[in-house]
Amino acid sequence: MDSQDVKHKFDEAKYKVSKAVSDKKSSYFSGNGAVYLGTLFLLFGANHVSDTYVNQELDTVTTEQTMQQYVQMEEALTALEASEALDQDVHKRFVDNLLTADDLSEEQSQEFLTKYEEAFGETENTVGYEVGSIDDLREVRTELGDGASAEQIAAGTVEKQDIEDIYGYAHNTVLFTMVFLLCGALLGAVPGVRRLADKGKPRHPRFKH
């Protein structure tokens, strides 16, 4: 393929895009725009639904015992950081307490988890189980009820995180599609794009004469 072939392929691609976004009879605007607008409304709705699952915030709910619990966790973390050897039992007790300490807010729990993982790495490697989405910590505890173990709670947060990730991918895909459709509509209104579409399909330079 020489330079003339490459230029022709590029010209064809430009024509197809300009034709699609400016021709009201094309599939891009099928049904006099009804399908196009309907798609946008559906995407907007899907975006709103996915957004509610993606943008969950950490709660700041505290109790009368919060400060005492916070100080205890802070002292425990300091002791872990001062220890030269990694005692898995001691580390597991700290993470277990972190997940079951319902006097701490989710924001405070996330603070301790972040500091812990910065110092020692992921909990999966230090205590044997993974911790997922802390913004669902209180919800998971409520769903599991009293008596749930820290590992059960951790598994619940991981499951919630997996669901949030799926909605996150969907959220980004919907946003990209909405932007693509809106940009196509705006592009179709550009005079230069319409003129390009009106010229018709470009002929290969080899066959113009």
C-alpha cells in the first residue's frame, strides 16, 4: 500500500464520519432523531443509576465511645510499627478489631486501614484475607448481623467492591458513549463537515483520470 492508497483510505474514513453525523437519514439519526434522543435519555438514566453505586462516601457516624476506641486503635498501630518482627496473630487482631469496631466511623476506619497498608502492605499478605470497600463497612455489618466474624465482614466488603467496580466500568462506558453521541451531533452541525459529506464518496487518485 503506497501513499495514495493511505490517503484514499483516510479520505474515505472522513467521508463516512461526516456522512453519518450530518445526514439526517443515516442510522446515526434514525427515526428523525427519535432513536438518537431516546438513546441519550436511556444513557442519562443509566448514568444516574451507576453513579449512585460508584460515588459512595465514607460515613462520619460516631458514638460516645468513639474517642476511646480511636485512641486504642492508634496505640495498637503504633505498637505494630515499633515491632521488628511481623507477628501475624497480633496483626490479625488489629485488623479484626478495625473491622468490628462499630464505634469508629467509616472515615476513621479507612484512615487506620490506609496507615496500616502504607506501613505493612495489603492485609491479604499480612493477615490472610483481603479487605474491600470501607464505604460499605457499616452496611455489611448490618446485613451480616451481630456475631459476624471479621473475615466474614471483610469478604462482604470485597463483594461490595466487586459490584462497585462493575458499576464503575458501566458508569465510564455510559459517559464515553454520551460524549461520543453529543460530539457527533455537534460535529454534524459544522458547515465544513456537511460540505465534506455533500462532496460524495471520494474516488481513488489512481482512477480519477
